[in-house]
Amino acid sequence: MNSGAEKRLMLVWLALSAITLAQLGIGSVGAQAGLAPAAIAASAIGIALIKVRIIIREFMEVRHAPVLLCRLTDLWVVLTGVMLLGGHLAGTAFPKR
């Protein structure tokens, strides 16, 4: 691997680490600030999906793949997000018995 690619991967790794720390901060500060649990969960899911897209693009080398594969992986991330958010919101909308 050349030094340019290694530098890029290191920057991506640092960005993912920073995003993870921000996600932890949002969860803990949001709970203390009295934010709605649905808002905290939605932000956690959204941030996780951003991280998933970065991982797919950078570490799975989809960045250099044909356009169709890039769009399919983006579609997968969007559909996963819709299902996760929909499942969470549906679970909070209906009370447990």
C-alpha cells in the first residue's frame, strides 16, 4: 500500500473515532438535557448509518467500484435506516402489554 492510501485510511479511521465519541456525547448529554428518547435514538441510528456508509466506501473499497454497486450500497444503507427508524418508532408508538 502506498503512503497516500495509508494516510487516507488513517484519516478515515480518525474521523470514525471522532464520530463515535460525538455519538457517545449526544447520548449522554441528550439524556441529561431531557431530550426525548426517540430523538436520541434517531440521532444514534443516523450517525451509525453515516459510519456504515463510510466503512463501506473506504474499507470495503466500494469507492472504486462501478457506479451500480455504489448506488446499491447507498440504497442498502437508506433502506436499513428506514427499517431501523420505522421499527423503533413503531415500537414506541404501541405500548407493551
